[in-house]
Amino acid sequence: MFLCWSCGKNRGMAYSEDDIAQAAAGPLEELGLLVEDVKMHAAGVHRRLVVTVDLAGDTTEAVSSDLIEQATRVISEVIDPLPLFNDKPYELEVSSPGALRPLTEPRHFRRNVGRTIEVRPTEGKKTTGVLTGVTGLGIVLEPGSGREPVEFSFDGIEKAQVVLKFR
């Protein structure tokens, strides 16, 4: 889910993606959100600032369209005074991560307990199964078919993501 907002002119591009994330973090926290990612894109005359937000807790709920709208307004208020994109107009796009985002943080895994995920470890074979637990050091995956649960440490996971099931 995303909302796009056309923003006016600003001066310079003195702020980095990290600066924008830090500036928006406090106001978004008041909405129960956190900044997942910030990307600045400039191609020809088109400039875009993409901010991905997520719910701060371990809930399995999705970010609602109302929260995306509120986040867009808050982020716009925070960044409007900042000198971005060398005095050129730009679009602000605020979105949630989506179902296929890579699972990279412990909270991503906690939010997906009970779902089928695919894990590509740094060593060994790719494994698909139901995420049954998250510890301080890693995850537990139940591959099914009578196989034993598999544990992966967070630092031993190269890539992980939810597997979508179509009915």
C-alpha cells in the first residue's frame, strides 16, 4: 500500500536518506510506526522520495491505509523545510513493506510466526517450512513431511521471505 504526495521546491540535496529517516522517526513513533527504509530517486526531471514505514510492534496486522495517509502528512511536514533535490519538485511516496519483503530483522520474523517462509542459509540448502519460533539468536522452522524442526541463527540467514499461498 502506498500514497504519493507531490511536494514543492526545496533547496539543495544536503540531506541523506539516513538524515530523513532520523528526522521522521520521532513523529512516526507517535503513530505507532517506524521507518523501515528511505530511498531517494532522481532520473532526468523526475525526482521521488520513497519512505517505507511499518508497525512498530510484533503484531501481524498490516499497516492500514489511514495510517499510511497520516504518515504521509507527518513525513511531509518533517521534510518540507529540508533542502532536497537541488530546488526541484519531487514526489513523496509513503508505503508499507508488502508481503514479499525480505525478512531481515528479528521483529520481521516475530511478526510472521505461523506463516510459511523460505530460508536460504549462508551455508547449506534452502529450506521452506512454517516459522514456529523466534529466539534471541535465531528462528525455528518446521519443514513438514515428518522432518525435524530446523534452527537457523540470524547471522546464518542469507535471505528469508514469506511464501505466498494462492487458493
